[in-house]
Amino acid sequence: MKNTKFILNLFSSATQDKTGPDKLSKFKLVLMKRVSVCLGLQPCADASINCNKNTISMNPANAKIPRITALLKPANKRSPRQKQQTRPCCSQDSFSAATATMKIAAFNIQRFGRNKASDPDVLKVLVQIISRYDIIVILEVVDESGKAVDALMEALNKEHQYEKQISTRLGRTGYKEQFLFLYRADQVTLVDWYQSDDQKTEGQDDINRDPYILRFSCPHTVLEDLVMIPVHITPKGAEKELDKLYDLFLHVKKKWKTENVMILGDFNADGSYVTKKEMKTIRIRNDKNFHWLIGDDVDTTASTKNTNTYDRIVVYGDKTLQAVVINSAKAFNFQKEYELSDEQALSISDHYPVEVELLGKTDGQRSDSAGPKEKMEGLGVKEKKPKAEKKKSGKGKGKPGQ
């Protein structure tokens, strides 16, 4: 519409030129007529206008100018990396008839307790982030009293309707945290849940924070049923914990008789925590039935000290992969989206949420690929694209309770 008004104004200017029927006025008039024809504003009834695909030719001067459509092409294209970290155009409430998708995320919120919950600015941004999703699992909830979660739920449900499911306090050391699931009850139904314990099921206590596993009915999506295994892997011994997830998957598959499984959260599978050589030995990495949706080149940290890919989303099987919307798996750069300073962003978290969308039943789109999914040839970690404002670091977070 803006382009049309612009052309009409030019056309009016050409026809009302007070300099008389000189060559310039005739040139402008013929040009504007041709543009009007291209835009469908009037039929092409002028024999003096010679139309072709690439140029506009005006007789008798026989001058040529580039086709006007070249001037109307969209500009400011974003790089692939920027696309991975920003959300597509969509409403605040992600599940809608227009998009017919369900959006899921995992977010290491970095020691969420009463201090963060009492900061209105932090709470406001957290509500904005959470309300993007139909299901989100939040890691590093550390408030033993539960008041921080209550404050978050109160702020969130002023304008939205979410329900919560939270684990017990987990961890083998004095430091403990909880997994917090928030979900829209009008879009999904919590069918079952259980607290895993590898000490009981496998006889070995290899996973520090045993996943709190939930099963959802998703009637609006093509998948309909989804098991979510949230993880927060301890940096020390990350390789062993990640490999142990394979046994946990087999247990879930047998227990609930389903292969619709998504493993998501903070894997700490980058930097010095897990080497390229060690990655090749991890079973959920080298088994081709597991699809890693967040590519190895995606920066999932809000920290300015590194560009590591700590946070991941992994799905099992072709059926689950086929339910994923193409190019929907990415990190959500809330700092850029909400125009926050480095200090403001880090007051929220040193991680970005990682997200993915599932196809809705009304959406006919299916894919053989899930966008940023890696093919895993050789199972090597893909070389990172360095950020100008960040320095590559092997260590990374260096905070309590990693």
C-alpha cells in the first residue's frame, strides 16, 4: 500500500508538471504510466511503452532504466546466525489458529530465588519470555521456601493462564535446585509424571540432578503425545551424565510405551566440559535415531565471555522429528528482542532459552528436516562462528550450582 501511494504521488507530479511538455516531463509521464501498469493500477494501452521482463523502454528516445520491481525488494536481510537467535513474527500467545503450532522451551534461569522474584524489572522480562511458550521448563529454581515461584505465577497469570508442575529439590551436594514446568492448560493436558532415580533403576547414581519427567497430551498438534525429559547436567562429569541419558530414555520408553520423547535443557556439552572426542562416545549423540535440533554453532549464552552451545533440544525418532516446524529450533536472544544492556540481560540469566515449535493439526506442513538439525556425519562438533563482542572461552559460566 505504501508503494502504491508513492507511485500515485509521482504519477500526479508528472502529469501536473508546470514546465510544459518538455522531454523531462514526457519521460516522467511515460515512466509513471509503465510503473502503473506493472503495479496493476491501469491497463497497458499505450503503444509507445515497450514492456519486457528486465527493462522499461521508452520510445522514441529509446532510453532504458532498471525494472522498478528491483527497487521494491525488501532490504536489511538478517544473517543466518541472527535468524537463529530471534523469534519469527508471531503473537504473544504462541498457539493460534493462524500459526497452528505449539511452542516449547527450556530456560536455565540462573539461580531463580527471592532476589530475582522481588525485582519488578526482572519479573516483567521473565513474564514476557515465558508467555511466548505453551510449555516451558525452567532450570535452577533454588528458593526453598517456594515464595519466588509463587511471585512468578502471580505476575504471569495476571494476563495469562498457566499451570505449574515442580519437582522436589534435587542434587547430591548441599546445593539443590528444582525443575519447574509451566504450561497452558487450554492447550495441553498433563497426563503423567515421575521423578527418575538412576540409583534405583540402574544401580548407579551417575546423574546428579535426576530429571523430573512429564508426559503431556497435545491434542492440537500432529504428535498428540509428548514425553519431556528436562536435564541440567553437572559440568564436572558431563560426559558420563549425558551418556547415562540413553539408559533413562530406554526406561521411559518401556515404562510409558512411547517413543515421542524430547530431552531438553542445559547439557553443558561444550567448551572444556565435553571435548569433541568425548562427544563421539555419548550414545544419545551417536545413535542416529536421536536428532539434535540446536546446532553446534548456536550461541545459547547471554554471557559476553563465550559463545558456547550449552543448551540443547534433542528428539527421538522420525515421527517426533516430522512434527517439528522447519527452522523453529533456536536460541531466543531476549537481550536483542527487548533491547537490554549487558547488565540488564545478565540480571535475567546468563543463558538464552532454547525453543522449538510443533506442527498443529490444521497445519499441513511437515518436514524431513528440523531446520538447524545437524546430520552428525562423523559426529564432530561444528566449528563456531565467533561473535565480535564475545571472546571464546573454554570454561564458561563458573557459577555455583552449574
